[in-house]
Amino acid sequence: MEELLTILRPEERIALQLRELYEHRHFHLFRLSSFEEYDLYLQNKAFLTNVDPITFTGNNGRLMALNPDVTLSIVKNTPIGEARRVYYNEDVYRHDRKDGEYKRINQIGLELIGKIDSESEAEVVQLAMESLAVAGKGALDISHIGLVEDIVEQFAPYGLQKKALMALQTKSPHTMQAVCQQAGLSEPLTQALTRLTAVSGPFQEVATEVELLVAPLPKAAQAMVELNALYDQLQNHCSATATIDVRLDFSFVNDTDYYSGLLFQGFLEGIPHAVLFGGRYDHLLKAHGAQQGAIGFGMYLNGIDRKTQQSTVPTKSYLDIALPKGRMGNAIYQKLVKAGLVSAGLFDDSRKLIFQDDVHRIRFFLVKPSDVDQYVDRGAADIGVVGLDVLLEGETNVLEVLDLKIGKCKMVVAGKSDFQPDSTRPLRVATKYPQITRHYYNDIRQPIELIELHGSIELAPLLDLSDVIVDIVETGTTLKENHLIILQEFLESSARLIVNPVSWRFKEVAIQEFIQKVGNDL
């Protein structure tokens, strides 16, 4: 038997260990016996964030889907009023936003459906922690939909909920402060919400501060009461607290139409993204006509083998920072020298791309400006400096923690001075920024024909390739030289300090100190 175990891949061994754990806790195996109709996922699209199911035609012409999720199938097959304790180990098929391909993902998890109380929640969260511990050292972040809702509802009268939510998700205090000021919120509330956006850390270290900050918000205050009670139960009964840190963080948000309380995410050292997702989802049951409560989680096993291969390498004690080549990178480096964060003269050898400061335990990578967010998103760098325009265009999963207030420029719509809109056809727009351009014109409900170019954008309207262009402008000189004028300014951009979400969890002290010193120098 031992010989057989040696031929298993790391994720296969972990799956067997987790199945034993769940069986021991009296959860029963659930197997997907068939594919679901596409309509099931279409009706619950908000529950499946950023998921585009792969479809095929089944018998009788029915549109079917390769399963992108297991929870929905379990809910669909649970009779009204019935209690269930089930776990699963299935392949799901999802679209990978990073490379644009569909991928098979091995997912293991469990669902508890029925009468859910605080003990039930603690049991499931404890199992989530023990599941992470089987795979290695990690962290479990906990949050609450009530707290997030209460924060976002402060902006409802002004239609700014989406902006406030984005500030929370990216841990961007400067964005939250700007949204508060746009809404005209009081100074005390603005300060509290701005701080809540940035706060995170080991539960016992930050819970008291959060309680004070949310005191004026009834739902948020009640949420903290529940989270404190949960934390106490975990400390008293969960053996995994030795290897899994319990943290408080509000940067992950699930759809409020389906989730109804506790939220949590799990991370493992060496894997640059969250590997475990869970929460309380009573509202999903109600949407299917059932009155039971429900809580569960799923854990992705893909990538565990990569972590295991790296496990013999000592944990990196350096902060890895990706800087853009050129003027902005040099300006940032000088700021860091001035703040006492790095040694002077480090960049004297201009031929190198990697610079290591052993005194301050920092490594720099010089990369193409448009690639910085990719290095941070995929975990090659802990921290990066990137223009907001590049950040919005890349749509990467990073934390935007600081506005460095340099490299300022504007995103504009420009065209010839005699431009006249033609409402009988879509507007032809040439740009190097297709994502930003689509979002802008979608927001103003303007149909467009998008023409993606990679340089010399100003030529497009001159040669009648497009009606207008969308581009970044610093002084406007190039536009004037090509007889173009600015028709609309719609975005101000500057350099932003970004952080990988997993690095934020495992190198938090060093990163927070770095952010504070850089911020003090602004």
C-alpha cells in the first residue's frame, strides 16, 4: 500500500487525506451523475462570479454545460426541508481569465445544509482550516457579508456602491476616501471607512480596532459580534491554528443575493492566489424555494504540486519588487532611497534587470511597464509600481494600496476639430486600451466599433480609420502636432503601488512597513 501511495501526485494524496477527514466527521460522498442544463448556471450567474460555462447540445436539443460548479448541483438535488452533510471530489471546468483558456480544475469541498447555527459555522470553518493544514502552512481570512453590505449601503443614495466596493476589494484607501468625498459623507465616517478599507491582519490584533470603526454601523457591528464568537470557538477547539493563521480582511466580496453571513478564503504559502473559498449561502437555498440554511467551501487542488516542488526552497525573506523600466522606475527608486528603504547606487549597472539589496533585504526587477501587474498578479513579485491606466487595462487580481502621485496623465477621447457624432452608426474608436475603452462607452451607453492598435494612434482619425481615439495624454503636445483636440477627459491616471494578495497575507509586516514609509514621503 505504501508503494502505491508513492506514485500518487501531491494533489491526489491530499485528496485522499481530505476524504478521510470528511468521512471521519460524518460527511458523505456526493457524486455528480450527469451534466446540468445550461439554464441552471444562467439563472444563478451572479453566484458563479466570472464563470462562463462550456456548453454542448444534449439529447432533444437541450443546451447542456460542463459543470463549472458543484454547489449548485447539490442544492438542486436537495429536497426542501432535508438536512445534508456531503462532501465531493470532482472536476469542474472554468475559464481562466489570465490566459483566456478553459481549464479542468480538481475541486474538493463540503456542504452542510439544514439548520445552521454558530456551532455549525465553527465546524465548517474548522474543517476548512484543517483542509488547508493538510496541504501546508497557510492562512484563512474571514469576513462577513453584513459588514460589507453596511459599508457599501452608505453610498447607495449617491449611486456610488460599485466604486466603494471596488475600493474595498483592492484595499485602496485613497480610492475609498475619494468616493466618500464625492458622496459628501461626514469627516468621521470618511476616516472610518478609509481605515476599514486598509485594515487587515491576524484576527486578535485588528478585531478591537475594527469594532471601534464599525460602531456607528449597526449591521457591521453585529457582524463583528458574530465573528468574535466564531474566533473564540476556533481558538478553543481547532488544532489547525498552529499552522493556519486566522485573519480579518474585507477585500473579498461575494454576491449578496446568494450569500447571507460568514465569508472566508484560504491561502497557502507558495501559491499566488486563494485556493479555498467558502461562506454561508442561505439566500441561494431561498432562490431555489428551500428554507434550509447552508454553509460550505471548495478547495482547488490544482497547483498544489507546484507548491510541493518549491517546499524544499527556504521561504523567501526578501521583498520582491517589480519596477517599470525608464523614467518612472528611476523616479520611484529615488523616492525609496530618500525614504531610507534601499541603498543608493543600486541601479548603477544599467545592463542588469535584477538588483539585490542585501542590507534592506529587497530585490528589484526591471520590467516593461505594461508587464508589471502581471508579475505581481502571478506571484513573481510581491510589490509593483504601475500606472492606473495599465492596471485597469490588465484587470489583474492585485491590491492597489497607494497612489504615488507621480507620472500623472489623463485618459481622453480625441479627434479632429471638425468631428461630429453620427447617431446612425456605431462610433469608430481606435485605441491601445480596449478594456478601458469598452467600459467607458458601455457606461455612457454609446455603441462603438473598436479598432485595437499598438502605436501611432493619432494616425487613425487622420486617415479615416476611426472617428476618434482613446489614449493617454500627459501634455497634449502630440495631439496638437497632429491637429487633434481633446473631446473628453474621463480618467486621471498616476503611478500606483500594487501588492500580490497572497504576499499581503504572508509578508504583511514587511509590506505594511514598506507602504507606511513610502506613504510618509509623499
